[in-house]
Amino acid sequence: MQNIDLYTPSGIIINMKEIAEFVKTKRKQAKLTQPELAERAGVGLRFIRELESNKETLRLDKVNAVLRLFGHTLGPVPLKREIE
């Protein structure tokens, strides 16, 4: 499975595997089941399962819906480019 890298506002590269692990860890710390997290985030149970299992293609709006429950979000970050 391909790792997809994302840039956070702080410039840190995070791949989807790290996001999956983050969500799973936060869910367990909050003592939520996957169905409870899905309900609170307004997404389907299948989406939560796919997110936590590091599925390659996911809708970012739904990823953000889940991350918002834990006080986080993904967003666009400008890339630093060297001028030649």
C-alpha cells in the first residue's frame, strides 16, 4: 500500500499511516468504540474502519470531521520552493 504524505500547518510531514494510528489511539484514549466515533463524527462505521486501517483513498472532509473531534484538522500548506 502506498503511503500518502500530507503537510500540516507547522510544516511537519504526516503520512496516512500516522493519521490512522493517531485516530485509533485518540479513540481508545476517549474510550470510544468505532461505532461511537462514527456516530459522533457523522461518518459511517465503514469509513472509520477504513481510516484506522490506513486506506489509501479517503475523503479529506470526512477525515477532518473525525480529526475535529480530537481538536485537529488537515489543511493546505504552501510548499517551500527554491528559486533557480
